Amino acid sequence: MSQSSRTNKKKKRQKHTTTRQRAIKNGYRSGLEDKTATCIAKSGCIVLFETDKIDYVVPARDAKYTPDFKLPKKGGFFYVETKGIWTVQDRQKHLLIKEQHPDIDIRFVFSNQNAKLYKGSPTTYAAYCEKHGSQYAHKEIPQEWLEEARKESKRAA
């Protein structure tokens, strides 16, 4: 067997690491969470991932929500929630949290802000956020959000 055919067989056996596998290895559940953490870190901010629990009441039961990322802002902090698929349960949860904690600033980063809420829906994730007064972004955490966090981080230091 020639050297080149042995090399080709070795290449074929190598497994490709998926974005999700890399994310899991880094302590996240999705590639979007991993990508957002990288953006936060590159901006010079400390990555605070799922550090807090927010109590909220689902009719007939108490529940807890753990936001993905926490960043500082003037007068406090804001949360960044990354979403690939935004289920009806997640949307209901966020409406309840917004109703019960109107002072908490939760912002969304979607893998596709133009995705429909469900098959055949006329409403996109972006339109839903606009209707309910939530800040959102497409694929990446906006530089303005990072700058807001960076300014507050420097002020606090």
C-alpha cells in the first residue's frame, strides 16, 4: 500500500467536530451560546454564563429561569438569551417574566431573526419581539450592547 493511500485512509477516519460539539466542550448547549460568549470575551467583558436564577410564577406553579448571559449596564445589568428555535413555551415564559419583572432587561440573540414562530406563521421572531417591546439581534450580540457593558465594566473597576 502506498504512503498516499494510507494518508487518505487516515483523513477519512478523522471525525469532523460540529459547532454544537465544540460548544458542549466549552460548557454551552449551542453553537450560538458559544459564539456569543466568544464575542463578549473578545470585547473585553467578563463572560457570566447562566449565573443567576429568576423566579417567576407559571399559573398554578412556581418556576425558575436561568438566563444565558449577564452583562453590566448603567444602574445594573442586562441579560442576553440566545435562541435557535424559539418554542411557544419559551415565548410564554418570557411574557410571564416580563409581566412579573418589568424591571429586568432581557435581550435576545437569534440564530435567525426572520424565522417564523411556527410553520405557516406570518410572524417572525423579530416581529414578535417588536410587538412585545423586547430588544433582539440577528446571529451576533450587537457591538452597541457590548460597548454598553464594556463602559460599565470600566466604570465599576
